[in-house]
Amino acid sequence: MEPNREIFGSNLMAIFALAGSAIGLGNIWRFPYMVGQHGGAAFIIVYILCTLVFSLPIFYCESIIGRRTGRSSIGAMRQLAPGSRWTLIGVFTVLGPLMITSFYSVVGGWSIAYLLRSCFSSFGAMSHEEIGSLFANFTGSVWGPVLAHTAFLLISAIIISAGVRKGIETFSKYSLPPLVVLMILLMVYSISLPGAHAGVEYMVKPDFSRLDARAIASAMGQSFFSLSLGMGTVLTYASYMSKKDNIISTGAWTAVFDLGFALIAGFVVMPAVFAAGLEPQAGPGLVFETLPFIFADMGAASPLLSKVVTVVFFLSVLIAALTSEISMYEVCTAYLVEERKMSRRKATVLVFVVAWSIGVACAVLPKVFDFCDFVSSNVLMTLGALAFSLFIGWRMKKAVVEAELTNDGSLPGNRKVFKVFYFLTRYIVPVGIGIIFLSNFITF
Ligand code: TRP
């Protein structure tokens, strides 16, 4: 480890940063819909099982590599497997985050635009047709999305240039608790709407007959995406953890917060959708088309309440997106600082320029956007995760892995978890990742 390398202030701060990375758009616009589509509580049970069996082991693999070496992804692989092909994993895990940083920033920009819109004008004053075409018009234009993307990336760059402690840690510490409080308030409001019970039912009613192969592959993929795995993000953040921190409990808490937030988001979104008599959907349409409809309806009855709810909602989306964005931004920055010996400021600017350029292409060309999304989320992420699990399971010495998870034996309670983890990582996780990978290409 470099002598003056920063580390997080405490284990709790590491959890905040990791949870910030995990909690993002995936929790708000994909999880609720998936739960409803695939059998409510039945899907949630499968989701939890997938997290325990697949996602947490991968989380631990990345954490072990990061904390052991105290270096960011490429450097970590160079240190652990010098001169071998394993160092290629590091390359993947810088390209992937760079791509996600770019297109995620476009979406983050949309949330800034909608936040400003909800502050300065009201959705309530618009007809349903107007709202329906608003999103298409906005994303179809050039200046609006590009400016919004620039603003979002600039905020991320400012946080990153401030460093690990003053930037990432401080931002996560002060933004996550209010984010959770805001979402809980929205949830209470949403559930209290007349007709909301159908949405609650959609989320919780267990329907085991819907649990087909597709549902299980979706649960795996979502749990994976939601914990930001396979991209070197967990690796990089873990490299800022103290040698005394407990990797196992850190991963467990991150997963608990991530799932808790996803469930809250589900109870914000779905009751409101059903109360308004609309069809649930997933993706950008849910956040930027369906929900503004609902806010418009509310606006007719109570303009002030509508404004407050809208502002709070888009502010929450923005914070959730920012805490994820900075975690990817940091992967690229850490590489430039540590391996290319750049100053942090210079590295931040360089990543900004590259991510801004790719982001502009994503903002104006939907095909580029879809390409970046597909390649990073479905190909690079799964291959990255596969490589991490194979590296820990088959290449790294077992004793070293155990030492890292038990802090050289000083956390004897972790030894049992280690045994289960090691078995899963060697034999089960690679198969699971293979299934997720194939499910991207096969419809079943
Ligand atoms: N976990 C984030 C979400 O739920 C998205 C994400 C996927 C991500 N991969 C990542 C974030 C890698 C940071 C790094 O929206």
C-alpha cells in the first residue's frame, strides 16, 4: 500500500460508501417492477437467496483483492498476479466503470432536469398528453440532455476531486440518511393514497407459480447489478478499508441496506402507480413518464403537496444516482492516480473529459446509450465477476483468502463463513454467473 494512501474514517463509513454505490437507479426503477412481475414476496425470497449464494461471495472476492493489496483494480491484479493474464481483469474493470460513468451521468442529468422542472414549474399545470411527450421531447433534444449531463458529471467530479475522506465519505455520510428519510416519507404518503392497496398487494402477495427460470435469472442479475459487482467498484472501495474492518459484516450490511432501500422504493412507486390506475412498467419510463402523470393528478387536487412530493422524489433519485456515480468515477480516478502517477485533480479532469465525451454521444444517440448499457451491465460486469470469483477460488492461496476474511485469525467467528464462502466461490458462483450471462442472450 502507498504510504500516504487515504482510508475511510471507520468501518461504518466504508459501509455508507458501499451502500451509496449499491443504492441507485436499479433499486428505484427496476427492482419494484421485477418484484411485481415475478410473484411478489416469492420473488423477494429468491432474491435474498441469490444475494446470499452468489452476490455476497463475489462482493467478498472483490473486497479481499482490494483490501489485501490496498490498490485499485489494475494495480491490485498486477501485484497479486504479476505478468500473468489475470491482470487483464484490471483492464476490464476500468473500461466498464468508464462506460457506466458516462451513460449513468446522462440519466443523472435527466433527474437534475426533472428536479429543476418540478421546482420552477408544475406538472399539475400540464395535460396528460403534454407529460407523455415531455420525456420524449426532452431526451430527443440536444442541448437539454447535454447540459444536464454536464452538470451531473461536474458535481460528481467536484466530489471525487475532494478525495476519499473529504469527498466520497463526506458526501455519502450526509446524503444517505436524508435520502432514506425522504423515501420513507414518500412511502408513507404513497401507501396512504386511495386505491394504493392494489400496489401494496402487487409487491407483497406471494405467487409461487410465477417463479420460473426467467424469474430466477432476473433475481440473480438484479441482485448482482444492485450491489455494483464485477466492476472493481467494491474492490476499489475495499482498498480504502482499514485492516481492522470486518469484510464479512461490511458486505452483509451493504446488502441489507440495499435490499431495504429497494423495498422502500417499491412501496413508494407501486402504490402510487396503482392508485392512479396506471400500468406498472420498469426503466426510465417509470421514473420520468408514469410518475409525473401521478404528480400531475395530485397537482389538480393540491398544488402545494404535488410540488413538495415531486421535488422530494426527484431529489431522491438524484442523490441515489450521485452516490453510485462517484463510486464508478473513483475506480477510473484511482487507477490514474496510482498507476499513472497523476495528481488527483488531473486524473479527475481527464476522467471528466473522456466520460463527458462518451456521455454526450449517449445523450444524443439512443443507440450508443443502449450499447454502453448492454456492454457494461451485461457483458463486462458478468465477465468481471466471473474472473474475480475464479481468481479467488482457484488462483489465490486458500490461507491468504482465509487470513483476509478473518483478519489474520483475529475474527474467529468469520471462519465458518469463510468455509461456506470458499465452497460457493469455487463451485457454485461461476455456474450462477454463467446462467446470468446466458440469460442475456437467450429468451426463455
Ligand atoms: N448499483 C447501482 C444501482 O443499483 C448501479 C451499478 C451497477 C453500479 N454497477 C455499478 C454502480 C458499478 C456503481 C458501480 O443503480
